[in-house]
Amino acid sequence: MFKKIYIEVTNNCNLDCSFCLKNNRPKEYISLDKFKVLLKEIEGYTKYLYFHIMGEPLLHPYINDLIDIASSKYNVNITTNGYLINKIKNNPNVRQINISLHSYSKKYNISIDDYMNNIFDTVDNLATNNTYISYRLWVNSKYKQEIIKRLNNKYQVTINKDKMSLADNIYFETEEEFIWPSYDNDYYNETGSCRGLRDHIGILVDGTVIPCCLDSNGLINLGNIYNTKLSDIINSSLFKEMKQGFLNNKKIHELCKKCNFYNLRR
């Protein structure tokens, strides 16, 4: 059993954020038929799905169908930039929605008030279904203070901590921006651990299984869910070698040596 499995329902996005490591894969949207095959293949391996790797999941034209299909057996969690959040305003089947408020930028020709009010309107509706809401901001976000001001006014609080509750089932947190794992970045460390493979895996929109949600270009290809059983992928030599390495505080794959996420979040 994994604590969670990340599923990329699309790798297309409506934004062009400076902090995002752009993916160079063909833009795709998972079909409903393939999604059903995927859900059947991972059955018994987790109770929690996270629609998040690359791309904006709410761009998917059938996002509510995907949520409804998955929610019959799984708890559905979504990470979004917030611009299209009204698409799921009336869906009661979302367990948790994580809103990346650091995605806001005036370059997208929407005022910060319109952006936040659209989010608040949907959150108010989702909260009646006991959906958990997590507002997230990078510590160095350009519009951090403006966003916090609007959160304070909305929930009648004073945000003065990195993590705090704003209302029932509604939370706020700030985090340091991490280094995306890439062969081209300057960070390198052979020592370190990861929760990847230990409590979660990711599945890209084309079915490629990856060890974590940060391998956005599928550089660590563990197999494809549509032609290899998940049990065989888990028992593959690469999967087991990497997992054992993390348990021994050792990074096996070169891409992992270029990632600082685990140490930063600790």
C-alpha cells in the first residue's frame, strides 16, 4: 500500500510560471477509458489519489467525470493554480484541494481581487461538502503580502505563522521554493532520502510510472502502467534498488542526486 499515488490527468497548463520546470513532453489529456484502466490497475495499492504532477488538472475537459469516477473507490485530492477552480465548484467528491497562490501574476490580465474572489467563491461552496482547503504560498512570492491581506480579510484572522488554520477545514501554509531535480542544475548530493517509492509513486499522463511527483519529464521511467502490471514494476530491480537506497540515506539515481526537496521540507 502507498500512502498516495500522484496521477497526471494532463501535462498541459494555462500558465507560464517562472518557478515551473517546463516539461518537454507532447501535451496530452488522459481519456476516460484509459483512466478507468489505470484505476483498475492500481486498485488495492492506495486509498488516496492526487491529481498533480505537471500541468493544470482543471484544464481537463472532463475533470468532473474523472473526479466522480475515481471517488467511487478513492479519496480524490487536487492541486491547482486556482484560475479555473470554479469548474469544480459544485463537485462534492473532492476530498482536498491545494491552491498554489504563488501562481498569481498580473501578467495574466486578471486583478488579484478577481483571482482571489473567484477562489473564495468556490471554496465557500466546497467547504459545505467538508472538502479540505489548503492555501499555499512560496515564502518569496512576489504578491505574498497582497494575498495574505485578502486572506486575513476573508477569514478575519491575522496570519503570522508559516502554517495555521483559517477556518474549519481551511488551512494556510508558506514554504521555501525547492530546486526542481534536473541534470542541468548546480545542486548535487549523493546522500539523502526521499518518500518516493516508500509511500508514493507518480503516473504521468502517458502511463509512465515515476518514483515521485518531481520527475516531471519522466526521466526515471519505471515502466508503463498500460503494458506492465504495477506489481511487476514494484518488483523491478531499479524500483527495489532505489527504495533500499532511500532507506539507507543514499541516492541511487543521478536525477535524485540533483534534488533537494526532501532535505528542504524536513
